[in-house]
Amino acid sequence: MTTTRRDFAKAAAGTLAGLVFVGCDLLAAAPARAQARRREIVVNGTRVKTIDVHAHCAVPAALALQNLKLGGPSLRPDLDMASQVAVRLQAMDEQGIDVQALSINPNWYKADRDLARQICQIQNDKLAEACAAMPERFVAFASVALQHPELAAEQLEHGMKKLGLRGAAIGGNVNGEEISDPKFHPFWARAEQLGAAIFIHPQGDGAPAQLGQRFKGNGYLGNVIGNPLETTIALSHLIFEGTLDRFPGLKIIGAHAGGFLPSYAGRSDFGCPTRPDLCPGGPHGPIKKTPSEYLKQIYYDTMVFNPEGVHHLVAEVGASQLLVGTDFPYPWTKTAIDLILATPGLGDAERAAILGGTAARLLGIKA
Ligand SMILES: [Zn+2]
């Protein structure tokens, strides 16, 4: 404990010494000012382009196709890029985020083929437009109709090749089916072939709804526990069903730091030795590596809110697998960048990689 604290203090001091905040002028920001100056992040003298891989948005025209509209705490009006981009840019500027990788949480997995095609097409066109208008500030993940895996593969390819999107955002399950199910192989195969980054975000109709009775009461537990649990289940199946053996080149990004999985990685390794009768192998036979080894080939956002949490992620999966995430516009955090600056035990290169270098490589952003 003492060592950890001393390391933390040392790292924090090193961080402060190595940093210059240019334009971080929040105290002087008055409500009347149109725009705060942009906070620029510098690590040991080098300007770092920071990238937030967990940033939500929504497209009203696509919502209308499902009789939905913006309003309320879930479908927040500031999800709209077209009318609310100034709010978003101001938040990014204040927090020191240079680029957001935009995604839309799937709510179209129950739609039939034609409707799902239409929803995703509108969203992908609008996301591409928003990115083209401000290519220095935004890239985006495609929306895909994963309930129709062949269509989803086509949409991913079209999105990447024709619209400049950088991969796809998908849910942690598809109408109760695990994303490791062989029916989704056409999508995974195309994602691997295209070098697509696939951002996996929990679905409200997964673990949060399935355990709804347990999550009732005070505490927002459906999200606080349910969302990371949903991602934990999804990633565990990709590992244990052999999806990551079958498609070893996949670039998977797990939301919310991969849920609970990297926090308790050791347990994944001890299940099968304890009960081999419950580990007959997946659709491709036994998995090739120790389960926790696969954690080192998955990427994760760093949404764990405290520096020791990020420090632990580094120990379990490696600094090379971590990316900044904010969950914008949901008000979970305004200090995603500071979290990385305060994480103990990181070298300058590791810190810069987490802040944006790794995301730039994954998403094809000029560093
Ligand atoms: Zn989110």
C-alpha cells in the first residue's frame, strides 16, 4: 500500500512537471463568452492528440422511423450532431479532447431487414457528413444491422470504403443471442478482413433488463452493475466460444473498461481446471490460449473513474490496450483526460498512447 502511494505521488509529480496546459483557462470562462479556449494536452513537452472512443450521438430522422424522438435522460437532445454540435465541441475543448469517435447505441436489432437497412443507412450517411464537416474533430463507427449478419457485413464495408467510417459499434447481445454465435461469423470475418475497429457497448435489453428485478431500488444499479456485466458476458463468450481464435485479427474495443472482466481476470483461468466437465469446448473445439491471455488482444476504454483502476487495467491487459472514453453526452465524467494524466506508474510513451496514440492507429487518425 505504501509503495503504491509513493509511486502514485511520484507519478503525479512527474506528470505535473512534464505537462504544460495551454489554453486551459476555465476559471476565466464567463457564461457570456461564446467559447472557452481549447485545452491542449502536452506530455513531457510533446503535444498529444487526444481521442475519446466512447462518445454517443443520435440521428433524429432515424429515430423517427421507429416512432422515437429525442428528449428525456436517455435520448438526450444533445445527442444530435446537427443541432447541438457547439455544445459538444465546447465540452471537448474544455476537457482537452481533440477527437471524438462517434457511435450510436443500437436500438434497431428488432427491426426487419428493410427497416434496419434504412435506419443504418440514414445514420451512417449523417455520421459521415458530420465527420466530413469537421474531420479534425470527429470520426465515427458505422451502425450495422447485426440481426442480419450478411447485411451488417455489407454495411460495415460500405461504411468504411465509401463513407470513411472507422469500424462499427455493436451491442453486447443481439435480441438475446450471443455475439459469439456462429451465425454472426460473416460479420466477424468481414470485420477482420477490413481491419475494422468494433466497439462493443452494452445493450439495455441484455443483462440490465434480464436482471431487472435485482437492480430495482436506489442506486441506478441497472446501469452501474448491469451495463458492465453485459460487456463482461459478451467478451467472455468471444473468448470461451473461440471467436477470437477463429478471427485472431479482430480489433475489439470493450466499453466501460471491458466491464468486470479485466478486474477479475484470474477467475476466468480457473473455471475449466475446476470443472472440466463444463468446458467441452466451443464450436471450434477447445480454445487455444489461457482465457486471460485473450484480454491482452482486446482494447478497452478507461471508464473506471480512478487512477488506481486504470493502473490495475494496465497490469492486467497492458497500457497498449487502453483508450480514453467519456460516455459523452451522459454526464459520467468530465475528467477522462486527467484520469490518464494522474494514473500512477505510466511512462510518457504509455501515457501518450492511452491518451490518443493507440486510438489513432486503430481508427486511422493522423496522429
Ligand atoms: Zn456509453
